[in-house]
Amino acid sequence: MSSMCQVTLIGRLTAEPEQKVPASGNTYTRLRLAWNHKKDEPGYIDATLFGKTGEIAAEYLHKGSHICLAGAKLQWRQYEKDDEKRTAYSLVGGDLIMLGKKGDEDAQSAPAAKVASDDDIPF
């Protein structure tokens, strides 16, 4: 049985977007998002955007930018650190929606992001 988990998350960037261009030429951008998990207790997750969506994120987003990442794929991996098994979750792809109140420079000047299709994701 095959299944897929898609996530929509609204949050703010905790750092500047980090754009990478590996030798393969498949450009991607890493983001770190924070959201209110519980009262006064934030949640954090990493996200990776590919192709034109990632390029737009790298150009127009900054630390503190308010965004919605809709329809992203949820990925997880397990690893060991200090002889302890750990699990890390991240988001991959999805629609990037730049949020903000009227007058925000980011929301006014940025173009609409293209939907990241499966063709943009290199795996």
C-alpha cells in the first residue's frame, strides 16, 4: 500500500534562506521555519524548495518573513548521536505563499511562486 503525507504550515523564517547549487546543477533552497506549537512554545522544522520556487524564496525571503508552505511532502530520517537514536522531520517542495500585512515590502514586491512539481524534485 502506497501513501503520502502532505503538510501545510504557516510560520516565520528563523534564518536567511540558504541557496545551494550542487555539481548536478539542480538548484535548491533550504529554509528553517518556526510556528507557535503551544502557547509560548515554538515548533521548528527545515524545508527544502527546488527549481524556480527555491530561487524565488532565496531572492525575496529574509529572516522573519511570514510564509505559508502548502502541500509539502513530509520526510523523516533516523540517525544516531551520542549513542542515542534520533528522528528528524523535514518538508520538501510544495507551494510557497508569501504572507504579510499591507505595507510589507516582501509581500508587495515578490512575484507569485510557481508550484513545485515532481519534475523540480531531483529524487
